[in-house]
Amino acid sequence: MDTDILDVTETDQLRALGHPARMRLLLSVGAEGATLSQLATRLGTNKGNVAHHLAVLEKAGLVRRGRTRTVRGGTEQYFERVARRIRTPGGAASGHTAAMLATVADEVDAAPGDPLLHLRRLRMTQPQAAALGAHLDRLVADLPEGRASDPLHSVLVGLYRSTTRG
């Protein structure tokens, strides 16, 4: 990956992220990249479906073609994310939030053990919210990547101003 973070703002990028299958695919590519066959196996779907959604993600500039490897006389193409982290704008107009949260919900439901989930509402000033947001962003950005053989964990961090009164 050439960059640590990609700010997604283009309409085609947001549209690409608005489909749950593409969101799962983007997460499944992982830090090390993956081939079409590996992704089809990870997602439990056929290669044609994966190829279609990969093409949409590639056209939107969210994944790219990486290295190749020879397998049984053929060549497999690796796909990799263009950035370690992808940051998207919030709000209903972006359209991708529901797809992302549906993907996370599926992962949490299938996770072994007892996943850690917290939802807390608290009152704070705008400067306090900005400071908390910056702190959470640094916390996630500074997490070191483990070895490829280590178990995979997902971290979801969110901070948003609630419109609910209470």
C-alpha cells in the first residue's frame, strides 16, 4: 500500500462502498492482498461474483492489481487495497453507512467468543468531541499490524453527533 489513508469523496467511490458485498470484499482483501480464488473462498461465493465486484472497486480506485503468482501452470493476480485505511464522509447522503454497518453486524454475529461492543451517549462540547475524535483516530492509526499468521480482528470506532434527544 502506497498510502496510510484514502479520503473517499468521489461519487463512484461512495457508490462502490454502498454495496454490502463490495464492503465485505474490500475488508477481505486484507493488508497482504488476495487473489480472486482466495476471496471467493473467504466470502463463500463464486469467482464470477467476486470478479464483478472487484472490477467495480478497481474502477473506483479502491483496490488495484498487485503481484502475480504461478499456480498449477496458471497465473493468479493479487488485488490489494490502495490504502491501509479508507475514510468516508458521514451522513445519509453518502449511502455507504448502512452497507458498512451491515457488514460489521454480520461479522460480529459470526465472531467466536464474546465481542466487545459499547455504545455510549454523552454530552460534550464541540471542542471536546473534536479532541475525542482526534484521539480515537490516532489510537486506531497507531495500532501495529501483526503477522499474517495472527488471528484477524476488526476494530470499529465511531463518533457522531446524535440527533436523538434524551
